[in-house]
Amino acid sequence: MATYENLKVEHDGGVRRIALDRPEALNALSIPLIEELVDAAEEAADDNSVRCILLTAEGRAFCAGGDLKAMAEPESDFVARGVPLGRRLIETLLWAPKPVVTAVNGAAAGAGACLAAVGDVIVMAESAFLEFSFVKVGLVPDFGGLYLLSRLVSGLKARELVMSGRRVPAHEAAEIGLATQVVPDGDLDKAAREIGQEMAHGPTLALAQIRQILNSGAVSSAEALFTAEDGAQRFLSKSHDHAEGISAFFGKRPPAFTGR
């Protein structure tokens, strides 16, 4: 497992916890930080010992978005370098063959809000908020923001959030479908780790197929959905986890899934 200057990465019981660690800059996304996130995400996605990815942050903010100081520098190539890296990061997390949990400990603005929205489970601290604030600096969402928002909330709500760039408090985020649950600030890390462990002990192959189907957009077409379901079931019916699930059912015991 690699070590990083701008991240804290740890592995516990199948959960790979990746925490942004630029608290003095509110975890703003510098190019080095994005590069490290891409590397850590790709490593976690490819590591068979990792059965859940937990993305969170150190300090009082989740992520303040792109590093505006770097953007403002003369002859800055921040956008030219950062946007492709952001796409690579989000695509890695979307297509990873394991669930992703995001734990939002504070402000999540701009690209930081998009990072929060990439989770299959999104846990927010009560004081946290999301802010798709790109319009406030004359930009459109990147880091998959429009794709992610359009799949989580209604079309009109997605337009309102990105065109206003307004702050969405944690409880409102839960009400409109941008958060799975809201917990007291002091309970966030514990809650997120517990969810991560629950996911890590689940049938990883089945969870991967579910997120593959949902993230691919197959649900937008009945024909595509049925085709995807058929292929997934044929594959999963031959898995060890399926056999274990059947055995556990008849044995009246909890299944011990191994992710194979």
C-alpha cells in the first residue's frame, strides 16, 4: 500500500479508508492531491483484499473544491490538467468492482461535492453541507457533477442546485436524495466505518454487478436492463458467494461471504 503526502490511507478488515489530508487548505484539490487520489483509488479498485472503499477527509472540511489559488496563477494549467484527472478519478470510483462509501465531515464544495456524490452510500455529519458552486466562479460542474446529480435527484432539482450554486445542508441533502443518512458530527467516523465493514462483509461480486448496472445507465431502457440482469445472474449463479448464501439459508445461519 502506497504512502502519500496529501492523503491518509489505511486498511482494516477489507475496508480501504482514503482520507484527504490538506486540512490547512480545507482539503482543496491541488494537482498533487488529485494525482494521489487517482493513484489511491486505482490501487484500491485493483486490490482484491479491498472489498469496500471509504472516502473521507481530515480536519473541519471534506473538500473545498478546486484550488482557486492555483487556478488564479498566471499561465495556470490547472484546469487543463485537473479536469482530465478528475474524470479519471470519478470513473475509477464509479467502475470499481466494490462498493464506495463517502463520509462527509464538513464543507463539500465544487468538485468536493462531486466527490461526496460518487458514493453508493453517502453519510453526512449534521454540520456538513454540499455546494455545487461552480457557477460562482463562472464554470460548469466537472468531476462528473452533472452526471452524478442527474442520477440522484430530479432534473429540475439538479438544474436548480448547479445554476444557483447554493448551499445544501446535510438534512436537506438527505431529504432530496443526496445523502443516505445524517449523523451527529462526533459519530461520523464510527458510523462510516461500520457501514464500510457491513459492505466489506457482503457478497462483493453481487454488489459490484449492482453498481455496474446502475452506473452504466442500463436502467434507462427496459431492454438494456433485462439484458444486464440476465448476464449478471448467469455469472453470479456460479459464484462461491451464491452457493454460500443458499447454504446459509438452509442452515439457518448468517452467510460468510468471501467475495468470490
